[in-house]
Amino acid sequence: MTATVTTARTAGLDASTPASSFARHRTGVVLVGALALLMLGAFLIGGGTWPESLTVDLTGPLGDVSDWIIDNRDTHPLFLYFFGHISNAVVLSVRGVYLVLLAAGWAGVTAAAGLIAWRVAGIRLALTAVAAFILCALLGMWVPTMQTLALMVVAVLASVILGALLGLAAGLSDRVFRSLRPVLDTMQVMPAFAYLLPVVLVFGIGVPAAVLATVIYAAPPMARLTALGLRDADAGVMEAAASLGATGRQRLLTARLPLARKELLLGLNQTIMMALSMAVIASVIGAGGLGDRVYQALASVDVGAALAAGIPIVLLAVVLDRVTAAAGNRIGTAPQAGPAWSGWAVVVAGTVGAAVVARLASKPTWPDTWTVGITEPVNEAVGWMTDHLYSGVPVIGGTADWAAHFTTWILDPVRDGLQWLPWWALLLLVAVLAMVIGTWRTTLTAVLAMAAIGVLGVWDPALNTLSQVLAGVAVTLVIGFAAGIAASRSERVERLLRPVLDVFQTMPQFVYLIPVVALFGVGRAPAVAAAVIYALPAVVRITTQGMNSVDPVVMESSRSLGATGMQQLRKVQLPLARPALLLAVNQGVVLVLAVVVIGGLVGGGALGYDVVFGLAQGDLATGLVAGAAIVCLGLMLDRVTQPTQRRTGKGA
């Protein structure tokens, strides 16, 4: 009997040997095949950029669609009885929230922020919230802050409802989950600018388009985390509820949703942060508020005005992030003494009392005499940096020199090299990269996405954007891996980095453009610098977490065998942390692309400039084509940097 089993196992092993051998030598086989195709292609096809015969000119059709929408926006039933009602509902909702905030006055809003923070997270965060709102008023940005907050309230509420409904359907149905997952994956890699174009086409420039673009951008994390929480509910609890005769609805309300509270609050946190980021970016299409102040200031290279509006954005982000995160952390802890409603009654009473007192004192609005202007001092400091730090600094050179050298030595060669490569060779390179770490399916997706860029007729601008992304990712990974490894090996370094990373991770994308414009001026190098700053926190955190998650038993075993610290790092930690490092690469690529595109506002050029130009000039054909190319570029980059589990044999 034993001999029979052994023989059967040996036969099975022999039968799977070709597949196992191919899996082991996959990279070599792919590289050899790619080399053969490269030589064959050079002989049969030759070189050259993307051929015009393979492009599709969408300017005419998109122009016709745009003209039809503009001509029929006020008369067609689709706009009058559907999109028109949505637009009116958004406008009325934002206006209603804004009027409530103005009626509460600075005292009422500040008191509400402090009391809510106190109720959720304690006195320390309450003082932080009060100080943040007072600082917004001191900077003379109270009215723009309220405009942004009103848009945020409506957008977050709509995003949470939409995301929760989608997540609920995906959490309860495998079919819906499978159908929704690729949609959410695609939306996750789409840069924020790409969301602006479709809604502008339908709703035009203004608040409705800004709110709806924000909802589309911010709803996916709520949907994904809701589905995750519902699907990961404790099977034992669900089985116990079913055994007690609970119906499906009762199990959902009494078991699944309570067990998923942490995921739901995390989804709310992520939705709020993404909505704030998009609400600021949506100033390009008429959202108003703080984002509009930053946009106008950057357009005129007024760094002081941009910083005055950027600081309140950061303060809002920090307060909202801390409050929602604290609410999530409190789940499962001991409840406070007294009835739950008493704390919220104090919040309401305190808010109303503060608003009434301010009105009785004839100060419902923040007095202009209480403001502090930082625009002129900041611009004077920028002028001093321009005179003393931009160039001519002994030995190290100036910031403008660094930007010029980075452009000349790195950005230009990478761009020229990509544009010099034959189009088919670049597609082959994408296929090889995707095949080495992914599957045939991800390879096909990546190649088709890259080919779609050529078909759209924006091959060279896309390669320009790609060169900026590659340069930014390289810098991000060098700095991020070094900082992450240092933080994983030293608690002191980790403590020093934690508050910096916390602040950087909560800042909206738009704000990163302000310091780089002050230091480097405008151009492609500043756009890349902003992208590096934006992507670094995620790379550092993921790297640190991956290195710290290595099994301590393995580390102790390597030490007992006499391995030095460097040997442990190279031979143990880095190999075992490979999945986390690859995830850091993937996130770095996606985040760098998001800000490189926005860098079109500060001279980044390429696809980002085409999107900005299309939005600013009403040339929706140019903007939509560039936006579609950005989506394809993001999809390709995500696929070639996201490892996928493969089946190496039957039953694997």
C-alpha cells in the first residue's frame, strides 16, 4: 500500500514537472522570448514613434458631443428632468449647509468643532480643533473655509451613502463583489484630474460638477471597506445568529453591521480625506472656497496667498482625520458613564449658546481687525530665497540650479530615451514587466492600456508624463526605503518620523505644490518634487511595517548563527519583506502619477497640461483625450507593479 501511494505521488510529481519547471524558470523564459521578439521586430518593423495610421482622431466626435450637450442642456428632457434635478439638489444642499454655517457664526462653528472633538476623542483633540478653526479665521480665510466645509459636508454625506450601498451589495453577494471589484480597482488608480472631465461635460463648470466629481472620487474607499467588513464578519457569530432563528435582515442589523463598525469608520475616515483632497482640486472647475484661492494664487505664482489658503486646508485635514480616527479607535472600549445622549446634548447646547452669545455681542462674523496677513511676509521671504538661494550658493548651488540639473541630467534623458524607443519595443517592455510579476491577464491589460494611449494620439505627451513618473518613483523609493529601513531598526527614528508622516499623509495633493513653487519655481522638476513629497509617507510607512513584520524567531535564529546587522538586513529582512516592498513600489507609482498630473498647473506640461488647458479653455476634446490617456497610463503602471498570485500547478 505504501509503495503504491509513493508510486502515485512520484507519478503526479513527474506529471507536474513541466509546469513546475516553467514556474521556476519563468523569468528566464520570458526574457528569452522577449529577446527573440525584439530581434524579429527590429528586422520586420524597424523603429519609429506610434504610427499615425493606428491613431483614432476623437476631436471631431467629442467636439460634436460637447456641442450637442451645450446646445441641449437647457431643453432636452434628460437634462431638464434628471441631470437638472440632481444639479439643483446639489446647489440647494450646499447653499443650505453654507447658510447654516454662516448663521452659527465663527463662535458657533468653532464651539461645535471643539465639542464634537471632545465628545469623540477627549480634551486634547478638542483644544486642537478650536485652535485650528481660530487660526483659519486669523488668516482671513473664514469665509472660504466655510465654503469648502459646506461642499465637504454634502459631498461626504453623498459619498458615504453611495459607498455604503455599493459595499452592502458587494458584501452580501459574491456576484456583485466580483463585478464591482475591477471597477473599484480601476477607480483607485485614476488620478483625481480624470474625474473632473466627465462631470464637466454633463454639468458644466460650477458647484454641482465639483460635488459630483468629489463623490465619484471619494465613494470607492467606503464601498471597498464596507464590503470587506461585511464579508469578514466572524463566521461563528453569524452561525450562532442563524441557529437562533434570525432572518437575513436581522443577522445584517444585529450581527454583520455591528461587527463591521471598525471598517465602516475607517471607510468614513478615508472618504473624508479623499473628499477634502478632491474638493480642493475641484476648484479648477469652479468649486470655490480654499481651493480656488490656492489655484488663483498658483496661477499668478503668488506663494504668500497660496500659503495663506493652504494652511487652513491642512488644518481641516488634520482635525477631520484625527476626529474620525479617534472615533474608530474607541470602538470596543469601555463606554463612558451616563447615557449616550447626554454628551451630544452638551454639544448642541454649547454650539447654540456660543452662536447666541456672539450675536448678542454683535460679532457673528470674524472681525477684520483680528486677522493677520502673512501674504506679504511670505512673498518677501520667497523674494529673499530667489535672490540668495535660487542660484549662486557656494559649493552646493541653489535650488533653481538643482531643478535645472535634475531636468537636464535625469528628466530629459529619460523622456528622450522613451520617445526614441520604437513603439512596439515599449509595448514589449511593458509586457515583459507585467509577465514577470503578474499573469497573462494582467499582461494583456497592461499592453492594451499602453496601446490605447497610442490609439488616442497622445503617445509623446504620455511618454513625457511617464518619464516624470519614473524619475519621481526612483527618488521616492531611494529615500522611502532608506527612511523606512532606518525607522524599522531604530525606535528613536520611528518616533521622530511619525508626526511628520502623519501631517504629510493628511495634506491634500494640491497643497504640495506650494512649497515646491516657493523653492524651485515652475517647471517639470518642481512637479516631480511635489509628487515625491506626496508619495514618501506611504512608501516609508509600508516599508517600516513590512520590515517590522518579519518573524522575530527568524531574526533571532540568524543572530544565533553569527549574522551581522547588515547580513540580517540583506539575507533575512529584505527577502521576507518582499511583498510589502512591492506594495510600497505600487503605491509609490500610483501616488506619484496623481501629483505629476496635477503638476501641469506649475509647468509640468505633458498630459497634465492638456487636462488643465482643456478645462480652462472649454476644449473638452483635448481634456477628455488627455484624461483617458492618464487613466490608461495609471492602469498600466498599476498592473506592472502589482504582484499577482499565480497557479503553478493543479491544486496549487
